[in-house]
Amino acid sequence: MRKLISWNVNGIRAASRKGFPDFFNEQGADIVCLQEIKIHEEQLNGELSFPNYQPYCSYAEKKGYSGVATLSHSGLPLKEKEIRFGIGAEEFDSEGRFVITPYEDFTLYNMYIPSGTTGEARQDFKYSFLDTLSTHLKGLPAKEREKVVLCGDFNICHQDIDIHHPETATKRELSGFLPAERAWLDRLCEMGFVDTFRHAQGSTADAYTWWSYRAGARKKNLGWRIDYFFVAKEMASRVKNAEILASVEGSDHCPITLELDI
């Protein structure tokens, strides 16, 4: 059994001050994927250092922005020479949005999909990112794609059940719940990827992974489910559990977990 965790920590230094090391040690996961670490290698002061784990990081060129890190237990059979820190698209890879770690039984994509909330230019950037990612995934050899696990902050709610106010979000045309974004997730599923939370938990409602800092949204559970683990359909039978750890604080997102029978 392999236990994976994904969490947008909204700054690893801030999260470390809010209890991230204790959380990490308590979980005993095989792999922990972090997004929005907001740090450069020279700024690290032990935040990603844990006994028996190796961190693999992709840093944004812009300081204090984006960045992802995958902490992999040293006992896992990892093909280190095949680790990638992008998908060959400089405009996205320069923002530190991918760490791709190939293991013997699966290949893990730790991703931080852009937000489009700051305006039209970034929304267009987001759509371009999604198109590029789709092209990349479609271009993988079939045998390779069958072993892919995607995780991270997707910045998209898929269905009405994944957001606390679908009618309002639709009326206000909020980024993260736009028809074109949701349709991209439809196509990801049509491509053969399975939303592991829905696979394991069915139509569980009021299950969110992000809450605005405004108006006590988290306390009222006025959230969005925008963080995911997707697996290739060929791996769906290996999904033993997938959960949202909504009670874990330290960021505006909460961690999500995936257990694979591997």
C-alpha cells in the first residue's frame, strides 16, 4: 500500500510555522506533494528536510511565487534519472508548476495549475496551460499514460457539488468555475482519468479543499474542491481510499490523500 498526500501550503515557510512538520511526521506518507511553496533553493532553512525523504523541487523564476515540491521516501523505487521539472513549455515551466517523478508502478505528476482570478490575461494563460497539458498527456505512449497519477491544485471546481455556491459562481462568471474550465475536466475524464475522491467517496457533499480567508468562509464551510488526485482508469481498481483532511489547518487549502494498493 502506498499513501500519497497533496497540499497547497500557500508558502512552505508559513506552513512550517503553523505545524507542517508535525503533520508530515504524523502522516507517515510515502510521498507528499506540495504546491505554492513560494521559496527558492537558497532560501530553504530545513523546511523540506525530513529523515528518509528526498525533496524534488521546481522553483519559479519569480521569487516568492508558485513552486512545487515532491518529498519522496527514500525506500521507494524511484527512477531518478527520469525525473522532470516541466513538460517542455518554457512559459509554464519557468513558473515552477511541475515535478514529475517516475516510480516502478506509476508516474506521479505534482502540478500547480495557474489561477485566472487576477484578470483576462492570466485567464488566457490558464487556458493555454490547460491546452498544453492536454497535448502533453495525449502525446504520452499508451503504456506510459496508463500508469499516470495527477495531483495538485487544479484551480477548477468540476461539478456543482464541488462548490458551495454554484449558482452564484456561475452568475458572477468566477474563474475556477467557468464552463470552459469545467469542460476541460470533462475531457480529462474522457481521456481516461478518474477523480479518485469521487471514485472512493461517491456523491459526498460539502467536501471542499479551499476556502477564502474572507468572511469566515472556512468556519462556515463555504468552500471549493479544487485539489485533486486523478489516476489513469487502468489504475482505478488500485484506489483503496481517497480523503479530504478538512480539519488540518496551516493554509487556505487543506491536504488530500490517496491510498493505492501497490
